[in-house]
Amino acid sequence: MVQDLTIILKWWLFIAGIGLIFLPLTKKVFANFFDQGYLFAKVLGILFSSYFVWLLASLKILPFNQLTILLVLILGVAVNFLIFRKNRICSHSLLIIFLLEEIMFLTTLIGWSLIRGFQPDIQGLEKFMDFGFVNSILKARYFPPIDMWFAGKSINYYYFGHFITAFLTRLSGINPAITYNLMIATLFAFCFSLTFSLTGNLIYFSLKNNLIKMKLIIISGLISAFLISLGANLHPSFYNFKMKILNKPYCDGAKTYWYPNATRYIGYCPDVDDKTIHEFPSYSFIVSDLHGHVSDIPFVLLFLAFCLNLTFFLKEKKSTFLTFDFCLLILPMSLTLAIMYMTNQWDYPIYLMVLGFILLWGFYQHYGLKAKTLIKSVPLGIAIILFSIIFFLPFQFGFDPIVKGIDFVKARSLPHQLLILWGAPWFFGLTFLVFLFGYKIKSGHTSKKEILIKWFSELLGVEIKLKKENSSPQTTSYKLIPTDTFVLILFLVSTLLVFIPELIFVKDIYIASYHRANTVFKLTYQSFVMFSICIGYIFARLLSKKQKNFTFYILYFTFSILIFMLMFYPNYSIPGYYGRLNQANYKGLYGLKFLERLYPDDYKLIGWLNNNITDQPVVLEAVGDSYTDYERISMATGLPTVEGWLVHEWLWRGSYDEPGKRAGEVQTIYESNDLNQTKELLKKYQVKYVVIGEMEREKYKEINEEKFSQIGKEVFKSGKTALFELIQ
């Protein structure tokens, strides 16, 4: 464990160093934040530096290596030094905030890294795919990287999150089988700390009383940070109540709670032909697939921080938007959108929706329901989109869309299912609406009509004239503060994302049995992120209310119970996946020990390939189904094979025809007695090495091993595993 702590600290130093390099730029962009965006400096630095390294390699200007990374970082130092020279002021109190937030980031990084150490295996679910992408990128000199499971073709998936892992791996020089787990822990630390900063700044901007401000910043920030990083929906609490209090079993007859059930509820209990996936970040960190929706969390939170800045910028009604400060906001926003597109494409339209609402609201405050609102907001939105397209265009040139269109759903969620999954954030949101717009009807003072007018007056931020009988018109103006508007927009978009897949879904290869599963998954994942931010803000915002009565305390008791219920999940998820967290069960951060344990001869071959092969020649191995241990060689080395996981390649290539054909040809290569036919197929895919191990013999019962000695030479042998290099 001590050795792992040393590696964690080394990894942290590189990330902290990138953050310090880009701190001047971050302070300039987030000058109004109470912490001046300190934690976002790390993400902003990784965003800029990784993007320009990727761009240079994509344009074939400079290769992807440590020297190119260092050159880009040196350029970052130069640019940020120029900014620093103009703004050197940094107060003592601000330095303390920086230190405390850095401690928060480091603590969560170490904490989750050590938790990963209890089950570090890069095995199960989709870890083979994620680690294979990282290794293929590490082997590449230029981009797009080669698909390690489809020889001759590049990766046809949004891989930028995997590239960032490779970027930090190359920079730090740490073994990728370790950095895989460190990256999961880093994403956890970013998720926790950035959410704390974002929600805390929402409260900071909402309050004028400095005496209670810091207390509420901490309360709101920690509530949102814990909810988004470790929390879940009401499913665990509801079914634990049902099983333990009411003594009723789960739908599959179980009387103990199994943590994945919280992400597989609709369509599974009861079992109907409408299976959906409704994951959330906590589950992602537990199972530790390095997928795009997880890798994109820091950029999502960064983009929301930009949107908060934009909310205040539009509030000030600048006479012109062609200013340096405005460009300093818009260009990073566009680049962040581009990174989100290349990391997890689903997030791109989702956060364009958030941006659209903010732009419309911002200009509406100044121009009302007039054409000028659209004239101002639409071109600005288009400009941001166009800049983002320019930024991700090199990626798009090497990518074929895998979406098959949009269709209407065949089955919908039941009301009680939606309430179990989303009832808690909706309760917080509706309570917040009452807090903002709900007023008591006092006899003889306020009519229902006046209350409705007051509601819309405050919601729209306009003046509405009220005329009473025998009296002159009265003008009343009620306006929401910008942070309230921002949270209401997040609440609105999150709710829309829940209901959109109740009407339509995006078609893919899973249309037969899981027709809307992917749509529900990708949309509501972001609902969970935004709802978590809203809950912390709403809790602290209402706590700032000066007048506290009996209803107030009942409400806060209810809030506290709900938060406790949402935070019940780690009680099952952590021990369910990692077992008992004691030192005797600690395994370390190295993620390929399972290969050494289960496939010792293959593990030795993987070590030989990683130590002796520098380029990316094609290495033939057995073809297997998705989510199995097949393709273990290509996964662990990044060296391409002819055909990998079949369902995944089916998804990425848009059809089963080519993957299915390749799978048959691989079988022919291994089993055919026709030497010429074998040579032709090997030449077709430019195979240089052939693996014959236990899994190949298991897959291909009639394997012809002798012929490979005739067309190649054995260059590696360990037990039942052999590697043949083909004679060209």
C-alpha cells in the first residue's frame, strides 16, 4: 500500500502541475468565483493541453509522445505567464481556499485509488474495450488510433476520454495497467471536488450576508458532491424498506439487496419487454468502466461553470460582445463542447439545450418577448456551435455515425417507477418553486388572480401592472436572481431528459430487446448530474431564509431524510463490489494481476509483446463474444487483431456483416488444412503474428498448429501458449 501511495502522489503531482500552469487563465475566466475556479484549472489545463497534443497528432504535424506533450505544456506556461504578469494579486484568504480545495481533491483521489486497490482487475463489463482503446492510443504515433479489434480500421467510437488517460499515462510514465485505476479515481475526485466548487459558487452568488455565506457554501457544496459521487436514487431505500420492514422479497425472490438493481429497475421488476438502463456516477465509479459518460463528467461540470459565468455576463447587458473577456469565455466554451462531443457525443446536444435556455433567458431579461431576443441569442448560439464544430472537425473526418435514426417508444415507464427513480429531486425542485413563487393568500389583501400574476411576474422577470377597483394601477416587479434562474434551467432540462425517452428513442443495434435502453441511460445520466447540483443549492438556499417557522423545520426534516435515503447506496455498492476493506484484502493498483492468475502463459506473452514490439503489427487471436475474456492479447497490448468482441464491432461498424465475415475467416485461418487459403487470408489482413494458446484451442476444436511452423517461426513459448512470427 505504501508503494501505491507513492505512485498516487506522483500521478497527483502531474495533475496539480497542469493545474498550476493554467491557474492564471482560470482566474481570469472565473474571476468572480469565490475560489476563482481553482479546481477547474486542472480540467481547463488538461482540456487545452490534451486537445492541442491530439490536434498536432491528428494533423500529422507532431507524433503523440512525451516530447510533444512537454512542448505543448511549455507553450501553456508562456501564455499563462503573460496573463499572470498582468494579474499577480492573490490574497491570503484566497490561498487558504486554494489549499483546502487541493486537500479535498487529493483526499478523494487517494481515497478512491485505495478502494480500487481492493478490486483492481481490468476485467468484466466493458473494461477490456476501455483498456484496449487506451493501449491502442499509447501505441499510436498519429491519429485516429487503430481499432485493436478490427485490423486495418481506426477506432469508430468517441475515444477522447481514453486519449486523456493515455495523455496522462504518457506524461507521467506510469504503467497503463496502474493508470487505468488512477484515472477512475481521478474522475471520482474531479466529480466530487468540482461539484463542490460549482454548487458552492451558486450559493456564494445568491447571498449577500457574508457571515453565513461560507457556512452555506460548505453545506451546499458537500451535499451535492456526496450525492453526485456516492448517491443513488430512492430504489435502494425503497426496496430495503420493502424487504426488511415489510418482509417482502425483491422481484427475483431475493431477500438481500444487490446494488446493480438500482440501475436496472424499469423493465426488470416486473420483467417486461422494456428493459432500460438508468445508471448514475456512483455506480460508474464502483464498477469502474472507463467509458465516455464517466470520462466526460469533469468537462460537463466545467461547461456548467462556463454557463454560470455566461448567466452573469448576459445579466450585465454588455453594449458589445466583441470584447476580450467575452471571447475568453466563448472560445473555451466551444472547445469544451467539442471535447464533450469527442468524449461522449450524447452530452453535446444535452448541454446545447442548457446553453440555449440560458441564452434565451439572458436576452429575454433585456428585450422581453420580442424578436430582438431571438436576433441576439440565436446568432450567438450558432457561433458557439460553429466554433465547436471547427474544433472537433478532425475527429469527425475519421468517424462514421452509428445512430440509425429516431423512433417512437414501444413501452413507457410506470408512474411509480419514475417516482422511485426521480421523486426525490422532483420534490426538492417543486419545493423550490413554492419557495420562489408561492405566497400565502391573506384575507382582504391578495386575491388568487394577483398571486398568479405575481408568479408569472417573478418567473418572467417583468413588471406587470395590477389594477384594483376604485384605485390606480399598481406596478409590481419581481425578478429572480441569476443563480435561481440557472438552477431552474438545470431542473427543467433534467426533467425533460427524463421524459424525452418516454416518447422517442435513438435507434441502434439494441432495438430488438432493449430498444430505448441506451437513450434512457445517456439522457438520465445527465439528469442525475444536474439534479445533484440543484439539490445542494436548494437545501442551502432555503436554509438562508431568515424567518423560520414550524413548516420550515418540518420541511428540513423531510429534506434531511431524503438526502439520507439517497446516500444509502454505498452501504451496499462498496462492499458488494470490493468486499471488506481491510488491509488483508488489499491487492494493489496493478490491473492485470487477474491475467497472471487465470492465464499465466498468456500473461507472459503479453509482457513479451509489450517489451519487444514498438509498432502496431496485426496479431491474430481467437474471436470471442462481448463481455468475455477473449481478445485478452489485443486488450492488454493495444496491438490490433483481425476481429474482436462481435457485438461491439457490430455496433461500431453499423452492421454485423463485416464482423461476422471476419469471425468466420479467423476460424478458417486456425482450422483450415489448405495452406494457400491460410496464406491468402493472413495476407489480406496483414497478419504478422499468430497466437496459439488455451483460448484458441478451446474456441477452435480442429485447430491446425503444425502449418504455422511451415509459414512462420516460433518466437515465444510458455506452457501451452506459443507465438508465431510469419515469414514475409
